[in-house]
Amino acid sequence: MQKFKQTDFDIEMLPSEARKELIDFYQFLLSKYRKEINKVEALKKLFMKPKGKLPYNYKFNREEAHGR
């Protein structure tokens, strides 16, 4: 895969409609990956601050947990 630098793109060479689509797509990618980064950071914070401790000999009982 060829690597590009930011200076390698000249969007002025594109037709007006293509420039609008490219900018739209770029904004979509920015918002998508910001959300993913925020979710990861939130999960890291959540798991780094445990709320209590389980007893040493604790065993999870699936049947009891899902009993109705």
C-alpha cells in the first residue's frame, strides 16, 4: 500500500461535488473514531476503579444467577 503525506492530496483537482463528498467522508471518519476512542477511554477508567472485592473463595454459579 502506498503511503501518502498530508501534502500529497490536492483536493482542488477534484470536481466540486467530489470535494464535498470527500470532506463529508472525512468528517464522518473523525466523528466515528473520536467516539471509539472515547468509548475505549471510558471503559479503561471503569475497569481501573473496581467497586469492592469478591471473597477469596468466591465461585460464580451460572444456574443461580440465571434462575427464575
